[in-house]
Amino acid sequence: MRTRLKLFRNLLFTAGIAVALMFGATQASARMDCSPPITTCNSEPPEFCEDFCMEHYQNWGMCNSRDDCCLCLEK
């Protein structure tokens, strides 16, 4: 019985950490700022932001569909 309680406690602790990490990742991606110059990307093909970021910042990028702009990684 005691072993089962310890196992249950450890499982709950692990689940709590996983939920906290998922929440943090969601919040971090929701607060990303657009890379200047602000460029609309929702109406463009998926490769648009990758090409835009390589041309302007020499880095990989992706479309932030919520704010309709390209997000470019910093060096």
C-alpha cells in the first residue's frame, strides 16, 4: 500500500511538471514579437517567412499567424 501511494505521488508530481512546462511554452510562443520590418504572412505560402528571414537576418523564421507577421530567430 505504501509503495502504491509513493508511486501515485510521483506520478502526480511528474504530471504537474509536464503541465507547467506546456503552459510556459504556450505563453512564451504567444508573446513573441514580430521581426521588423513587419510583414504579413497569413496570405503567403509557408516558405515565405523562411525566405524573408534568410534574406534579412540570415536565420530561420516562421509565420506568427496570430499577429500575421514573420518571426525570425536571432543569432
